[in-house]
Amino acid sequence: RQRGTGRRMGAQNSSFKRCIAEEYQRLKKEGREYLTVDELIQLKLPRSQWTVNLKNFSVMFVLDRNKDGRFTLEELQSFYELACERARLYQTYEYMSMMHGYCTLLMWRAVSGGGGHSEFSDWVCNLMRQCNDTEEFEHHPGVQYVSRDSIETLYHVMGVQESQGLDFQSFFDLLQRSAEEKGLMDLQNEEQDDFLPLQVVAEFAQSMIAGMQKVMSDVYPAN
């Protein structure tokens, strides 16, 4: 039996897909057929028809099916179809929290298998690569760096302030010090002031998912 949310979302499926397509076209840059994470979070969809938070990290994980850090129109519309299917199972008042919980469970299952942590950190790095071009510096050949702006996007979508209690500047400084300790950057070099090695981003992502694993393993089995 369809419940309130399912009936509403199902009846408006076609018109809402057009709305998604229009927003997608508004935000994507000419010459490419995908959105980056910082563009995705700018999507403006009618709250009367859409209560899923696209800034939610587990939602992004499920949305990006091939984990390339790019969000295509096909992926957006497929995720909307999934949201409609799940809406049939939930009451209207519980829909947003239940959908976010469902995406968290899917992400947890994906990263709990062998190699899951590395796959997760690779995906986070792909998100960063797509935000802005990576940089290299003469004194650290072969090391890829991402910009402060990209890291700030990551900070917000991963909910670092809520989970770690750090403001952005403290978070950025912490990761830069970690990079310096690993010999990946020189904090005295002004050229590198607004950059961070991608390797440190990957290590942070792995530590964050390891923390999630400890919490989730008490609630859900891995399989």
C-alpha cells in the first residue's frame, strides 16, 4: 500500500525529473556532462516535493554510483527513482530521516567489505579532483595537492564540525601539520599556504570511515 509520501512523489515523477534536468543544466559547466560536489550542493529543488538532503555525505555516496566523483543527470534521476521507491515504505513525517538512514546503511555495507576503506578514500579523492584541478610543486615532485576551497567543501559535506568539533581553519591547520610531519609540504613555503596533499585527504577519509565502522558495527552486521 502506498503511503502519503509515495503517492505524492509518484504522481509528480515526470515533472520533478524535468525540474532536476533544468537545475542540472543551470549548474553544469559548458563542455562537460556532470556536476562536481560543490555544484551538486547548489541544486535547488522544491522542498514541497523533495526533502532528501543532497549535502548529506551518505546520500552523495549512493548517488555517485560509479564513485568517480562526478554526478551525472542519469545518476540524479536514478536516485530520484530510488527515493520514490523508498517513499512507499515510510510515513511523510519520517521520510527524510529514514532515507538518510537507508543511504548510511548502504554506504556502511559498501565500505565494510575487503578493500572498502581504500575504495571510500579513493572516492573522496575523486570528489576533490573534480572540484578543482590538482597542483604540483617543484620541491615535492609527484605529490598532488588540492586547494583550500576544495577542502572547505569536503569539511562541510563530511560534517567535520559536528563530528570533530573543529572550525574550518583549525581543521585545515591540523591537516597541514600532518602533511608537514610526513614530509609532504613545507609550511614556511608561502606557495603551499592554500593547498593540501591529496594523500593526507585520503588518510583523513580512511580514519573517518574507520570511526564510523566502530559505531555502525554495534548496530548493523557487515552483511
